[in-house]
Amino acid sequence: MRIIQKNTHRALVSFKGKYYVVSDNYSETLVFPSDSSGNIIDYCEVGGGRGLTLNEVLENWHAWGPR
């Protein structure tokens, strides 16, 4: 997993040739498929969960990222 862009509550990452937006809204952090510019292409989450922070998902991508 490679972090392309990151701010306080959102990150754009590349993983296995695909792009994902990781979004933190204070109660949950979810992973969504995106394009290379960070535009979400499907709002059906593919990773993340409740009670997680952006950094927790990024630091534990093997557990919280897409499979």
C-alpha cells in the first residue's frame, strides 16, 4: 500500500494497482474504491470500520484495507 495524498480526515492510497479513498468521519473510517484523482467511484465500502481512526486503518492496512 502506498499513500499518495493525506490530510487530517482523508487519504488516497494505491494498492495492488487500484486506488482507494480512506475517509474518517470521527465515528468510523471507511475505505472506498476511487480513481487516481481520489474521486470515489463506488460508495460501497471495501474496508475500514467503526471506532477506527484514519491512522489506524493506514498503519494496519493488512487488517482493515480491501482484500
